[in-house]
Amino acid sequence: MNTHQLEIFYHVAKFQSVSKAAEALYISQPAVSSQIKKLESAYGVHLIEKNGQGIQLTALGLQLYEIIRSFFESSIISAESLLKNSAVLRVSGNFLMTHFVIPQIFEQENDATHFGQLIIKSTSSFNALTELKNGYCDLALISTSSRPILSADILVKKIFDDEIISVSKKPIESNLTSLIVSKSKMDVYNILEKNNPLFSNLPYTAVESTQDAISNIDINKNSATFISARFLKYFEKDYQYSYTGVKNSIYALYKSNNFHTDEILELIDEMKTHTK
């Protein structure tokens, strides 16, 4: 099958016009008409027919258009995006890793440029995992209290264990009226709500990410949130804090067939070294 002819037919069907298809493809109208006729002749079918001054698709033409439309409208775009991004390592991860740990690696390592191009996106752990599954990132960095159980094509490596602390603008033991909880810390909240009287009767608001939670407690002075104890070096002077006794872990996740695997493993090793 001649895919070039199919592409020309797709544009003719999309615009219901030979002239508009020619404009979109940067070829002449006679060339468009000629390729459509060749496609029809090759299979002994009629795909388009005259309709007054214009054209319309035959019943078979409509069926063919529906079959190939998703390919030319989504698969081609996805393929182009894959090829354009093939030289870029895309990292999506939680606030701590993308705003502090990875930038510190590149500040301290003179040879950090050997990682090539990186696109670093700060998002919630939930969104980072979703982006990895959908192929929108190469490496996801997430925070969770238990090792993720995922499909066989996704590999999981623990970067470090950490304790969760509660932080607020005011002392945690007094004047606390509510909690701001990020999605990745909901399991922490569920544990503390059952086992810690300090948090058992407080209303809570769920937000997308730790960054959102921190922004909220800056505004709501009598609210607290839960963050990694590793944040203390960055925020200790700004907040009151208390250890919760709940452990959490940061995991790196990537697909086994990723063509950036060597870079990913090297970056994971660097992150482990800088968080010891």
C-alpha cells in the first residue's frame, strides 16, 4: 500500500477539497488528483465523486477516512514528538527532588553536562507516575510510604528513606485548626488521623502537591501540612515542625525499554550519593 497516496487522500477527505489539500501538502492540484486516481485504480474502487462544483466522499471513502484519520491526526503527531524529544531526558517529580535535590547535583558536579539535555518538571507524585505510564516523561520521582507495585515494564529503584514531619507557621501543639494534605501524603494523614490525637479531629483540605500545601500554610497560619524531613535544611527557619514517626520513601521509576536508561541510572546514582 502506498502510504503517500493515503496521506493525500486523508487531506482531500479532511478538507473535502482538492485545492485545500494541495495547499496543506505544498503540492499542485493536478498532483493531488493524479495520486487519488492512482489509489482508486490500484484497488478498483471509487473514493471521491463530484458534487456540484465540489467533491464528496463515497461510502467507501468515508469508511477509509475514519480508519486512517486517527493515524494521521494522533499517531503521526506522537511519532514526531517522540523523535523531537529523543535527545532530551524528561524528568517529572515531586517538589523536593525537582527543586532541591537535582539542582544541587548540577551545582556541585562540574561534569553534570554529561547528562545532556534535561527537562525537569515539578508536579505531584501521582501526576509524575501518570506521565511516566503515558510516555510523557522518562523518569518519575515519587514519594510514597510503600514500594509501588506496577506493571512489569516499569522498573522501581529506591533513592532514600525519610521521616515525615508536620510543619506550620505556629507551634504544632497549639492553635492548629486545620490540615493541608498533598495527594502523596494522604496515606500519612490516614495513619496519623487514627494514631495521633493531635491530628485526629482536624478538618483537612487535599491539594495536588507538596508545593501547593506549603503555599497554603503560608496563607493559613493556623494550618499544618506534612513534608519530608529533608526539607528542614531549606525551611527550618521559616516553620515550626514536629516529627511524626511515620516513614516515607522516595522512588525513581522508569520504563525498561527507555533509550535513556544509561543516563537515568547515572542520575539515580547521583541522587543517592547526594541524599546519603
